[in-house]
Amino acid sequence: MAADEGSGSGGGGLMKRASERDDSFKTFVWNSETKQFLGRTGASWFKIGVFYIIFYIFLAGFFAVMMTVFYQTLDTSSLPKYTPGGGGSLLRNPAMGFRPLPRHENVESTLIWYKNGDNDDIKHWVESLNKFIEPYEGTSEAPSGQHATDCNEDKLPQENEVCKFEDKWLKGKCQKSEKWGYDKQSPCILLKLNKMIRWEPEVYTSNDELPSIMPLSLQNIIKDYNSTEGKIPKMIWVSCEGENPADQEYIGPITYYPWQGFPAYFFPYLNTPGYLPPIVAVQFERPMSNVLINIECRAWAKNIVHDRQNRLGLVHFELLKD
């Protein structure tokens, strides 16, 4: 009996303490005696509210002033402050890109691999090139350079003008109508230089300036221009070769369209609306089947440095056709 009384007394104590905690919390939320809500009177809440309103208004104003000052140093409508050609930029050397790119699931790969005679297999490569060439046809939603001005070495683009580059200049099998040669065992690769604002090429103007590491076949082409026309075209020259002796044996003949390089009058790039970078179509006439061929294409100018590790001034890809 005594045990039952003790147990009841203990249970009542617990209920009493729980009731006291409940009353204490209610008093903290609203104290009717002191007229405090959450421990503060109305006047105290008003003062702290006014303080934080003023504080955040000042903070937002300070941020807006700093952003205004920052944007005064930038030309947000066209060109950044630091550019490769204007000085101050860490970027000094252009890189090259190629199309078509591998499928999305192999985005880090540089392998162009397809099966001869398999239309389903070559579909990705053909459609990728068709999509890339659309701006040059004037059929894409992006601003097109199809109606830009005609340029040459004696007629450079004026301010707010861009040089025209048209898809119809690509010949051979490097055309949409020819499925870029993928159904004829003569695949085409499109090359372009990455856009670098205000960067201008320093072109070769004499045979003596040609570097010794330049492929002899390209040196001979440049020298032939110099002897027949009396000058070397102002061009960023392009060469593609197999990386290793075996690759050079298997790669077969190569043809370039429309030129074996990028004309210098397309540079510098100034972010002008409608600008389309020049492209070089490289047609591999008869690459060996069932052999993985490592290919390296290089751009040549006096101020282009070749760096395989950082992929500067060159591009690497592999070609495999079954």
C-alpha cells in the first residue's frame, strides 16, 4: 500500500513539473503582466525592427554602389577589359577545335568511330556536322554572317562589319549533300580556331620565317605561292598528320577546303554581331580501315605556340572506321 502511495506521489510530481514548464513557455510567448511578446515589449520590437530595416537598406545600398563602381570598369556591351590582343589577359595563344564531336555519353573522348556502310552508325556524325554548318547557311536562329561583306587581303572589314564565310566554299565530299564523305569512306573533319578577342596572327611573309618543324609538304606549298605570286598569302596555315610513323602510313592522302588555313583578314575577333569564324574542312581521302589512327592538326603563325599538354595551337583526335 505504501508503495502504491509513493508511486502516485511520484506521478503527480511529474505532472506538476510538466504543467509548470508549459506555463513557463506560455508566459515566454506572451506575458500578460508585462505585456511582452517573446521576451520583448512592443516598443522593443519596434526599435529592433527599425534597426534591421535601416541596416539591410544600408547593406543593399552599399552593394549596389560597389557593383556600379565595378561595372564602370567593364564594357559590358561588347568587349571585356582584359583581352589577349589588348594586354592584361592570361590568354596569349589560341587553341583549335574540331567537329564532329563524339556522342554525349563519350563527351571526354576524341575518337571518331563509325562503321562503313552503316547509315544508322554514321547518322550521329553527319547530323553533328549539319548542325554545326547551319549558321554558315543562314538557316539557324543565331545571327548569321551569310550576308556579311566580302573580304580579301586588300579589302578588310570596316567597323561593325564581318567577313563572309559561306558553306558553299567547301568542296569535294566535305558538303552536306555528300554526307561529309562518311558514306563514301572519305570522312571530313571541320577545324576552327577558338575565338580570342583582339588577337591577331603574325603571319609568315618570307620563306626564311618558316619554322623547321613545319611539315615539308606545307613548306613547299607556301614556297610555291611565294614563287608564283611573288608573296605569301596572309594566312594562319593548317597541317594535319599522323602522330606516329604508323599513323602517317595509314592516314592516306589529305585535301583541305576551301584553303589550307584561315585567312588573316578574319581576325581580330571583336564580338561583332554576325561574326562566323572561318573553318577548314579536312578530307581524309583513303584512311586505312580497321585501324585506329592518331591525328594531330596544327595551326601555324609566328605568334602561335604548340603545346600538346595544354592543347594550344593544335588539336588531337583519333579516327577509326570499321
